Amino acid sequence: MSLNTLPASEVITRLDEFDTLIDARSEGEYEEDHLPGAVNWPTLNDEQRHTIGTLYKQVNPFEARKRGAAIAARNIADHIEREVIDKPRDWKPLAYCWRGGQRSGALSLILSQIGFRVTLVEGGYKAFRAAVVQDIPRLVSALDWRVIGGTTGSGKTRLLQALLGQGAQVVDLEALARHRSSVLGALPGQAQPTQKRFDTLVWEALRHLDPARPVFIESESKKVGNVAVPAALIEAMHASPCLNLVLPDTERVALLMEDYDFFVRDVESFCERLQVLVAFKGKALVEGWQAQVRAGEIAPVVQALLTQHYDPTYLASMRRNFLRFEDAKIIAPDDHSTGAMGLLAKKIIDETR
């Protein structure tokens, strides 16, 4: 039998050494978060796990273990038939479950008996999660951060995408969080990741970055929608050099009309989202905006949202939290188009070499 164990603190530095990362937990646990690139081979699925847990509590642990073993054996056989038959002798999988290792241990024991060199994560996913949380500050502190600031609609995300497209190092927190980081920033049909999943996605992005090259990031607040940005990253952003992206109001409105085109197409959804601003701007003003939207006057409402809500809030936050924002270099594309952002990105990259 060839079965090894590794502490999670070592696993996170050696993930790329394994051919397959196997998450033996249920599909619900996997969905909440998992190791980067892991595949889900449940030893017990969600329904089975619930059934065995109920048996454990209402009858006794011994009966639960017998029933659980029978179900697990069938599931493991299915995984082997489906996924393992074509694997070569030198295939090297890493397996884990929640913490105790029973589910991943059962799978790994059979794989090792076949002759594969299997590695188990000591302490399972729980230990991995703790190692990731501990590792994020180390990764953050080693990087040279450049913060892209600018009022709402100035094109910060477009500029980040242009920088990434031209080979610069970028961390796009809004893309990882699946949210545009504002009161109206929820994306239709897209649920945000859990906090655990978001942390893992951030860690995965950080661990591939080169400390010798600058890393561009948008001037986010402490939360992007419902998920919190790791504290160490927020602190680094607040202390880092800033670039202040500037666009005329007409260009900002045009950009937002493009990026939030789902609100342009679905005015009732837009009006529903505007309702959350009542607490900030008052019922009368918001109802006036809703009436304009329903009358097709969307651009004037976007302009009012910028000047009366977003801009004052954003600028106050930047001046309060980003220590080097007042000294930020002003950067301005010719317009809001992706082409103009590409030209600006090239200029920025050239200047940072």
C-alpha cells in the first residue's frame, strides 16, 4: 500500500505536483468551497450524508457506520469505474474530506491497494482553509500594489481588463466576487461565492503573481457585495500608490449604460434596485428617479446617481482610506471605449517598466 499524508501548510505550496485533487465530501460541501482545481467524488452525497447522520443520532453510531460503509463502497466503485480505469500506474492523486479523513481515507485506501501513490491532506479541508487564511497576508506583503482609483463609471474595470490583456498582473476582485461593488452592483442570474470560496479564489490569484512586477487592483471597499476582502489586502491597498482614472460625465454615463445594459432592457428591475437607495436619498427623490426610468429617461437618472450619490460617497471614502490618493497621478483615456482603454493600459505598462 502506498498512502502518504501531508500537512495543509505544505499542501498549499505543492498543489501543482499532483495529477488530480479529489474532494471526497458531498456536493454541497464542495460547492461552498474546495481546493483550486479539485474534482468532486462524493463518498456520500448530500442526501446520503443527511440520512446517515440522522441514523447516527436516532439509532446508534454502529448502525450508521454499517449503512454508511455500504453506500460509500458503492459510490467509490462508481468513481473508480468512471474516472480511474484509464489512469496510468504513475497517476498521483491528492485526496481530502472535511477533517477526520474517514471519507477520503476510504477512497484512498482502495486507490492505494490498486497501486496508486495517494496523498491525504492532514486535517482535510478544515486545515486547508486555515492554511489559506494564514498564507494570504504573506502573499499580499510580498507584492508591489498599484491601485486604480476613479469615480463610478470612469472605467476602472475596463482598464484592469485592458492591462490584463496586455500582460500586466491584475487582481480583479469584482470578477472573483461576481459583483460590481455598489448598491446596484448585483449581477442578474449570478450568485456570489461564499466567503470561504472568495478567500480561496483570492489566494489562488495571489499565489501565481510575480513579486518583481507591479500588480494592478481596483480601489475596492472592504466588502464587494456580500463578501469581505481579506483584511491584509485592504490594508495593503490603502497604503499603496494610486492612479486616478478620470472621464467626463457624458462618457461615464455612456459607459454605465453599456455595462448595465440589463437595467436598460429591464426597467422594472432597475426600479426595484433603486428602491434600496430610499434609506440614503429619501423616498421622494427615489420615486422621482423611478418615474423617469419608466418614462425612458434613463441617462438623466444615471447622471443624477453619479453626481448626487456615488461621487460624493466615493471621493470621501478614497480621501479617508487611501493614504496616497491625494498624490495620485491623473490618467485619462480619450473616451470610454475598450480601444481607448487599451491605449491607456499600454502607456501605463510602458511607464512602469
